[in-house]
Amino acid sequence: MNAPASPVSSAVPRLTSLSHGGGCGCKIAPGVLSQILQQSGAAGLMPPELLVGIETADDAAVYRLNDSQALVATTDFFMPIVDDPYEFGRIAATNALSDVYAMGGRPIMALALVAMPVNQLPLDVIGAILRGGQDTCRAAGIPIAGGHTIDSVEPIYGLVAMGLVHPERVRRNAGARAGDVLVLGKPLGVGVYSAALKKEQLSESHYREMIASTTRLNTPGPLLAELPGVHAITDVTGFGLAGHGLEMARGAAATVQIDWARVPLLPGVAELAAAGFVTGASGRNWAGYGADVRLAEGLPATVQAIATDPQTSGGLLVACAPDSVDEVLAIFAREGFAHAAVIGGVQAGPARLELR
């Protein structure tokens, strides 16, 4: 297998060669992050208007403006996961906007965060990154209204994203209930693909699958939030399905059960993982939260690596009442998410994740 050729001149360094990690695989390991936040006293002032803060590691902050509007605010940025600068910009912007959708919000505007090694990358390459982000925001119907730039040793791009949601339609990662059904919007495996790409061992067809998945905006979010039977939503990103599923379990004080055979995977991911194409972030994720994850006997050896695989611009994970499943799947289908699937449920029990 060979990675697709970069559209940039061979005299220009590959974007992925300029960074020590890529995409959401750059996240600080969950265990380390928890220690940092504990030592920083990050909770600080918590006004009553702040509907969602850092207490459950949710996807975005939510601040009540009035009886019918709340502001959703988030930021996300990372180093390149692909070498094509335009696609890098699209992926980073799609990933940042996902947190607004995951809270049930509709984006209203964004600010660009740009850090680039200006002495190593031509200005047209940097411009292509920004153009990719702008085109994604245009597809979302919002402007990039400003931002900030610095000279950096590694290329970094992302957004501050803001949206609006009705206070009663905010969907947190902590609202799941015993008896709920879990639906996943996108297939897993972006981190595995990125590991293969970095070693120039990703086929062109798999690369196209990667781009299609990571640039698909999670537009079902606000539509799902309108359904009373949808109790919790989060997006699966850097901590993998296991990590974000565990956050949902902890927020609900319940057990999240995932039936691995029902989890959708990107084509060839199981084979690539078995061949050793796994990110370092996968191991760090397991070290950070693996004590609260139960793996059933008989599961394939690759399950741990794929369940902890960091998903850049991953899918929405939805907890809903059983009688809302058909509506949830219909919304995903209407918005173009052909691989959305029921993958498990929530049961009364200790706050942990079980992979069966």
C-alpha cells in the first residue's frame, strides 16, 4: 500500500513530518490531564448562568444568555493528520465545530487559531490550510470572524467555535439513563489510518475514506437534541470510543455496555491494527482509564487498540430511550451518515465501560 501523493511540491516538507503527533492523537493523555486540572484549581468561579463547565469533561461550555438562548463555546486545534494542507484545514475545522453540534447547538461563528513554522512552509501552503478551514465554515453556514496567528516550530490549526442552543435542549455527556440505547454516528479507525499514512502504508481508497469521514460535519446534533427521548450526546474524539463512552458512564453513574460486533469500522481498520498500525495515543488512553474498562473474553486481540483509537473529527455517540432509536437513526440517515448504528446500551451498575 502507498499513501497518496501530496499536492505540495516535493521540495516542501510533508506536513506530518513537522509534528510529533497528528490530529486528536495529540491530546494530553487522560490520566495526565486529570492531574493537571486537579493541581490547577481549574473549576474557579462558577456563575449560575454557566450551565455546563468542566465538571464532567463535556464537549463545550454552555452559558445561559436568556430564557430561550444559551451560548455554546469551545476550542480545538492540533497538528497535521494529513499532508494535504487544504484537507488538514478542513479536518481541523470540522473537528472543532463538532463540539458545538454535540451539545445540541448550531454554530454561529468561529475564530481561527493559527501557529505555523513560517520559515519552513511556503505562504501558499499556509494559505491552503486556512482556505480549507474557511470552506468548512462556509459549508456550516458561518463566518470565520477573526483569530490569532503566531510563528511556531510545529504547524497547528484550529478554531474557537461558538453556537446557540435553547437552554432546555442542551445535551450533555452526563445525561444517559439506565435502559438507554447507544447509537454511534461514524465508523471508528481514523487513528489507525493516520498511523498507516504516516508510514506511507495507507491505500488511496482508505485515504479517501479517511477524508470523507473526518470532513463530515456532525449536523445531526441539534436535530437529535430536539427529541425528548435523546438523553445524552458526546462526540468520539481523542480519547477513543472507550474513553468517551466511559465519560458517559461516569456522568450517568451507570454501566455502559458496547457490543463490539455491532461497532462500525472504517474499511480495513481491523487488518491494519493487527499489522501494528496503532498510534501511541491509544496506549496512553488505555493507561489513563483502562482500569475502568472490562474486556470480555474471546474478543479479537485488536479490540483494545481500536476501542482506544483516537478519533479525529469522530462521530456522535447518542444515548436515547429505546422508543426513540428509529427517529435517531432516521436523522442520521437524512444527514448522510450511512454507517450510524446501534452499538450497545446503558445499564444500572458501577460507573464503568464493558466491551462484549
